[in-house]
Amino acid sequence: ALQTRCHRRVGGFPAPRAGLKRYCVVRVVASQQTLQPPSVVITGASSGIGRQSALLMASKGWHVFAGVRKPSDGEALQQAAAAQAPTNTNTGGSITPVIIDVTKPDTITSAAQKVHAVLSVSGQSQGLTGLVNNAGKVTLAPLEHMPIEVFEDQINVNLTGVLRVTQAFLPLMREGLQPPGSTGQADGEEEDEEDVGGPAKHPKTRRIVNISSQSGTVALPLFGGYSASKFALEAVSDCLRYELDGQGFDVVCLKPGAVKSDIWSRAHVASSSVLDALPPSVKATYGALIEQVDRAAKKA
């Protein structure tokens, strides 16, 4: 079974430990015994939550397939993992970069094929243990003047991209599942109640973690495109959780607040290009609101 923890007090999660500061780090912990270390795919692993999650899980003995868009980002991540290796108490963890652009299906397909090949031993795959859909982007602008292509781009990355990746890796996660009726829960984890007279369920030994946002609960001004994508991600996560119930999967949607991450510097650049193109009359109308939100974003 798998457990997920978030190192930041957001919605009842525990406070961060020393060294993690403001990063919200996903921890997916396996209890099953396999011939291979547990494995996880993390998208958006070049920075922020994805990067910290990859490094942490590798230090805990996981084989991390780190989704990055540039080979140089993968190399930097491997170097960071090697630098922290002497301080690790657990061994056996590793990071394998895979090129994934969640808006480009061909990169996702190639990554899934690579993960399958790496996990296969003598033609038999132990299966992929976890999937963390973390890749995301945000562009701030008033909805009245947000270019449709900018709105659609956020939906494409934050929502449709999650579904693309999930569909591609679910078959790998089904490999090596424990049979229905067997015990696979972690120590201290309660088993799901079975329906009377219903079919036996697979124990939950696979977990999909979707990184949402507090913006998926409360819509904020200028965050219209981002909030729309995260609200929808909540719905997709709920539906997927119900649909996969009893099949050995758990689906978790984490909603961190403001996290110190490169997403905000990239958002500032993307948002500035949109806002700078607004006519003076629009800037006069929305100027105070834009400045207020911009100050808040810079403090994140």
C-alpha cells in the first residue's frame, strides 16, 4: 500500500521539517515486497515540488523516473541526487530522467516505453508503483482580456496533460498487481470495507497523486485560467478514484498553498507578456488589481 504526506500545513497536513522549508514534498511510501525497488514517475521534476519529490524519494530507496523537458535538467537532477547520496541512510534509490512534455503525446508514449523497458527483468515487469502528476503552469490575466490560446494552454498543461500521462502509465501500474482478496495494506492502514456479496477487491498497492492547488478550491482574480484547470482536476481525480476503486489503485489530489517554486518566476514572465499588450484603457481599469496580485505572487 502507499501513503502520501505533504510537508507543509495546508488543509491539515503536518508542518515542514527542517531543511524542507516552504516546499511541499510528496512522499509515496511502499510496503510491498518486490524484486525491484518501488518505482514512481514524476512529471515536472526539473524544479519545485517535482524536483524535491524526486530527490527525496530517491533518497528513500525509490527508482524515480523524473519527467523533464530538457536533457540538461535531467542531468542536473542526477547530479543533485549523487551529491546527497553520502548522507542517505537508505540505499538502492536512483533517478532516471525521461523526456516528458505533457502537451506532446509522442514524448509521453516514448517515456512510457522507456519506463517499461527499464522495469522489465527477463521479460517480466514488476510494474510501476506510483505516478505523480506535478507538471503545471499559470498565466495571470483578467478573463475579459485573456487570449483564448493562453486560457487553453493552461487547460492543456494542468488538466488534459494529466489525463494524457495517466492513460499512458496506467497499463504499467497494472503490471504486478496483487490478486483480489490478498492483503496489501501498509502497517496501520485500514482495509477498505468490501461490499456484501460483491467481488473481491485488489489491495491498494498503486497510487496516483495529482498536484492541484488551493486555487482549485477558491478562485482568485486573474487566476481564471489556472483556477479553471485546477477545479476541473479535482473533478477528474474524484472520477478516476471512483472508477479505479477495487482495482488496486488509490487516487489522491493534493492542494498546496503558495510554494516557493520556479512556477512563479515563469508565471511572471508569461503574465507580463499578456498584460503588457493590454491597451492603456484596460490597464487603467485593472491596474490596481494587477499590482495587488503581482505583489502577492512575488512574495510566494
